[in-house]
Amino acid sequence: GYSSDSKYALLGGVRAAGQMVSYEVTLGLALVGCFMVYDSLLIGDMIAYQRKVVDWLPGNFSLWGIVYQPLAFFLYFTAAIAESKRIPFDIPEGESELAAGYFTEYSGMKFGMFFMGEFVEVISSSGILIALFLGGYDLPFLEDYGFDFFGFIVGVPHIVVVALQVVTFI
């Protein structure tokens, strides 16, 4: 915003910096609760914790992170939307009063890089949200050998299990 020598872009950059600082704290604190519940900083361990069968439920049920940390889920979800500058948190762009925000002076490939960066941010924050709160690639009743419906086992080739887990994550 400053380098474009435009007061509108500078104002958009200041708004973006202020918004980023305010919502980064919420993102970090929402993750701290997950780190404490899962007792690990590794995403693979967090997904394994969510896939673990709970003893006090009948059958082979597991509980996702949204059950353990519902408030942290909603805080992270809201802060991720705010970080990606989507409605109603689109103050840095401010199309009605700032023309386009901090990338007012950019067009073509430079604008495309800003745009691509924002979409990468949306995809990565969604992946973290899925892994920490929605069980990652965990599909109910799906085990490494196939489906297990309360003792009734349906065998499935391992490549199909992997494909189902990838589709579940996506």
C-alpha cells in the first residue's frame, strides 16, 4: 500500500495490518486449546487422537475435535474468515470507499499474485480447521481394512480406503 504512492492503497494497507494483528491472536489462542487437549503439536497425532475409539460410547465410535473444543472451533472459524478478508470482514478491500484496498494500483499478473495468495490462505486455514476440529481424513466406520459396522465387516481394498480418506479430507 505504501509503495504504490496512493493514499487509498495506503489506507487499505493500514486497515489490513490492523485487521491481521487483531485476528491472529484469536487464531493462535484457539489452537492452544487444541494443543492442550491433544497433548501434541503434530497434526498427525491430533488426527490419530480424534480417530481413537472412545470407551464409554457403544460400538466403535470416535469423537472429533469439535466435540472436545466447540468454542475453539467457532473462534477459529470466525477468525479464519476474518483473516481471509471475506464478508463481513472485508474492511481492507473496502470496495465502496477505497476502490480495491491495498492492491488498488496493481493489475494483471501482480494482482493475480495477490489473488492467488488469498486463495492459498483460504485453503490452508481450511485444511488446518479440518485436521484439528473435524477429524481430518476420518470417515465414520472406515478402518484400514474396510468398513466396520458394529462388528459387521465389509472388506475394501486399501487403495479404495485411501481414496475415500482423501475425498473425506477434501
